[in-house]
Amino acid sequence: MTATDERATPFGVYVHVPFCASRCGYCAFNTYTVNELGSARELTGYVDAAIGELRVARRTIGTDRPVHTVFFGGGTPTMLAPADLVRIVDAIRIEFGFAHHVEITVEANPDSIDRDGLSVLRAGGFTRVSFGMQSVRSHVLAVLERTHTPGRAHQAVADARAAGFEHINLDLIYGTPGESDDDWSATIDAVLATAVDHVSAYALTLEPGTRLRAQVRQGRVGAIDEDVLAARYDVLDERLTAAGFNWYELSNWARGENAQCRHNLMYWRGHDWWGIGPGAHSHVAGRRWRNVAHPRDYARRIAEGNPPEAEAPEILDEPARRLEQVMTRLRLAEGCPASLLDAAGSAAAAQAVSDGLLEPVGADAQLRLTAHGRQLADHVLRRIV
């Protein structure tokens, strides 16, 4: 890729805020509670460290790549004061500048921010908020060890609207042990009642080292049923489609193109982003790396003027980049360019079309998963890559 190509590629900033009030039983993300850290010092010093890394990023890639999207994830970004989150946004603007119609997203637990805090974020430039609703049933939330009450997500959406947010996402988890068909239907009912413009939904997975995985292995919690997961997905897709949503990525539905999460689309399309914060991953011009995981190590490296990278960057050659493009772009409703496939992959894709798992779309030879193929996405990917 030439320098001109790099500048033409959309560029985003991901900000990882690795703090939570408590740890959910299913979570395997790089997060820390105050008790685990031993003090709140890492929280209070986080913003200065993050801004320090932004300066490292600007020195590394220059100032001729304005930021198209910013995404605050975690963890629970709203563990920080809203004014501190705005400070980071202001620092990104100062260091890089923003492209026209920049998208700035923050994740939040429904009980981690109120209307006043949301108003501060909206006034500070945030354009999109994503609430971790997961379920509307208290017994399901209890298995997941979520701290909010069933109705809190609905109030959070109302607060976000009152604060001026047009784009609001609700994040769901389906297939939790003990969740019934009626529970899932009630959750979808509650989502549709809020009239949000974006929904994300993920099948529950039992990640190594999590409490929920241990509970399932010990027989204290029921196992996950793959057939139930497939049925839950079908029900959600059918009901969201009937309500005016369109799927644009395997786990994401939006009311029109303007409601799609442009930051996540950058990941799936293989564009560039710099990850700020402990454990954050970055990808810039075929170079990929991750930061050290612990907030204390991260802050120390920044304070010493050293890069926070955990190891030497991985340089992706052209075959590796093409492979990753196939794996991510096949997740999208817009499809994967057939030109990315090698001869064996093209033959496997042709067979997948015959089997009703892929379909050609558009005039430029894109391949898209069918409704049946979306249920078997991992299987299709293994066949063609």
C-alpha cells in the first residue's frame, strides 16, 4: 500500500477503558475492578495516559489522516466521568482532526450513567451510545451476573434520547442457560418498544477462565444448546426484519445505512485503526500490534516515554491480508469480493452457492451468506479459506 493509499483509507481510533464496577460471570475481556486493582489510582491516571498514547500515535503516523470514527469500549467506559471521556475526544481532535460527520460511540451499562452524564457526552461530541441490555428477564441477568434491573435499559434509552442522541444501540445476549423461548420473546418485545435504530445480538459463549464456564462444567448451571442458539437467532432476525431493521453484519441490525456502526464496519472492511489503552489492539497499514494488558504497566510505559506495545508488531503480508479480508467481509450483508479468493477458495465458494449457503450479489461479483449460510458461517469460512 502506498502512502497515498494509506491516507485514503478510513482511519479510526478505538479507546479501551478496562474498568468495571464488577465482573460479569461470562466476561473474558481485559477488564479490572477497583478491588482487583487494589486502588482507584489507575482510574484517575487513565485519561492522562490515554492522551499520552494519542501523542505517540500522532508522532508515528503523522497528522494527515483525520479520524473518521472513535469507539470507546471496555470494560465500562462510563466508569470514567463524562467530562474525562470528553477530554479524550478533545485530545483526538487536537492531535489528528476529525473527518466530516465523524462518528463517536460510547458503550455503557444501563445503570452506569444518567441523563445528565449523557447530556455532557452529547455536548462533547459523542454521536452514538450502545447500552449493554443483554436481557429483560431478571433470572437471565442473574445468570450473566449483570447488575442492572430489567427495566433499566428502557430508561437509559429514554435518557439518551432526551440528551439528544439519535443513534442508540441495544446489545443482547441469547442462549443463556435457563432462558426460555418466552424470555427471549419478551426481550425482543422490550427492544422494539424502545424504537432504537440499532441492535447487536451475540450467542453466549463459554470463554476459558470465566466463572460461568466453571459453573457449567460443575453442573451448577445448565449447558448451552446449539440448536436453541440457532432458533433464537432466527426468531430475532425475523422479528427485527419485520420491524424495519436490516442485517448488515452477522450479529448487527440497523434501521437504514445511517444507523450502521461505521467504526465496526472499518474492522470488517480491513481499514486502519489505532487502539488506545491497556490491552487495546491496533491495525495500521498491514502492521498489527497490541498494548500491554495491565493498567499499571500501561501507565508506567507512557510516563517513561516508551511505547505501550506488548511485543513486536506483526507485519501482515499480502496473502495474510487477503485471508483476513475474506474472513471479515464474508460476515457482511454487502458480501465478500470473489476476487479475494484463490483457486481452491473459488471452487469451494461455487459449491457453497450450489448448496444454498452463499449467493452472488451486485454487479461486481460479491458473495454473500444466505439466511441458511448465516447459521453456518464458520462452516462456510472453513470451506473457502
